Amino acid sequence: MQAFSVQQLKSNPSTVLRAAEADAMALVTSHQQPTALVVALDRLGLPDTAAVRSGLALSLFRSGSISVGSAAQIAGLPLPRFLEILSSLKIPVVEGTAAELEDELAQARRWLGQDA
């Protein structure tokens, strides 16, 4: 496993990613102290990498860290399929009152040029 400083990660992230893909992971240090691992999920020998990606995506979406579209990308799924999974797990895609959601829907329709 190779080690890279935060500065190296910032200036040339592709080098760090290539190192992680070659060795399964790369260490990132800050002030010569380990702070993070860049892990190549496909190289870890996990029996179900797709499940790891989906779990990560669900967790990040549920915490509000990423959008539903970004979560679908991380999971490697089409957005409609990811929305189905959220629905089956009873994870709300949007939060708010019925009036707030209706207002957002009306705004989206106006943005799309449809009648509200």
C-alpha cells in the first residue's frame, strides 16, 4: 500500500486512485499521520460489491449527505430502480408537509413549462 499526503491527493487525485486500484487501497496522511484510506471496492474480494455500493449509497442519502441522483449513481443503479428500493425500505425521498410538497411540485411543473 502506498501513502500520499493530503496535498498529493488534492493536486493529483487520479494518481491516488490508480494506486488504490493497483493495491486495493492507498493511505492518505495529514502532517504525517494517517487520516483516510482510499479503497478500491472491486479489489477487496468482497462477495457482493454491488451490495456494498448500494448500502453506502442508501446510508449517505438517508443522512442527507447526497442527493437521490448521486445515491443512484454510487449504487450503480438507474434512478427509477433506486427509487423503488427507497420505497420498499420506506425511506422518504423528500421531507416536508403536504402543502410544502405540493408547492414544490407546482414549481417543478412551472419550470418544466407545464400547467401548475
